[in-house]
Amino acid sequence: PPKGSGKRKATTIYSDDSPTPPVPTLSEQLSYLQYARPFKNPNYTKNVNRRTKNLKAVLTQEREREKNERERRRLEKEEAMDVDGQTSAEGSTPDEDLPTYASIEAPPSVLPQRRYCDVTGLEGPYTDPATGLRYHDKSIYELIKGLSTTAAKEYLSARGVNPIVK
């Protein structure tokens, strides 16, 4: 066959009139824009009729729901009572003072109050006898020994203690 009569490769001409393809940048190589996003629902439509509620309305609805739940439990307890007023063993209901998200009342903790370092905020098991500052370890104690009385008073007032420095 004559020279050059075979199949020719199709040459693609790019936008800048060069036969070489453009090299994608690093940001284009790492980009996820071309991939499908399976975490988004393609059929999602926003409900335009749904209105937002303020905190007062939400708390009122929560209190109402809790009140209805307590009333329902009270009625179940009354229905489970025998003729003589004693509750049956199988129909016992849990205590009515169950803690809920909205109930603020809680008994004080039986654990001792945690003590934190006045300088670092870490747990501070030690107290400087001269200043009353709590500290975490000996390196912080060295720093506290070098503090002036005004700086020690500021640390104590930040904790909310009446600063009395000896």
C-alpha cells in the first residue's frame, strides 16, 4: 500500500488550538463536584407551610405532653387498684417523680465538689497556703510563688473567692 494511505488517528483540537489536552489542576483532580451526592435526597422538597416555633411554645408543648403522660399514668394506676385500694403486683407503675428534660429540680450531688487549678484549669488537688490558689503540679506552684499579691487576688476573684492574701 502507498505510504500514508492507512487509517489516520483523529486529532482533537482543544480550545487553545493545541493538540495536547489541558492538564487538570490539583484542585480539579481532588474535587468531588462531578460525583453524585448520595447523602442528599433528590426528591426532597421543602415544606413551605411549616412554621418555626419559638422556645416558649416548644417548652409549653413539652410541659403539656408531660402533664398528659402523668395523667395517663395516674389513670392506669387507678384502674389497676383492687377493691380494697391496694395495687396489684403485676400492675405496678414506676415512680411519678421521673426526671425529664424539662425538670430542673434535682437533688444536690453526693460527690464532693471538683477542684480545678486557678492557672491552668486542670484538676487542682493542691492549695497554696499563702495565697489560697489551687494548683495542678509543682511547676504551677513555682509560678504561683513568683506571682505578686495583686495577680494572686485577680486569680482568686476570677474564681469568685473573696481574695485575702497573707
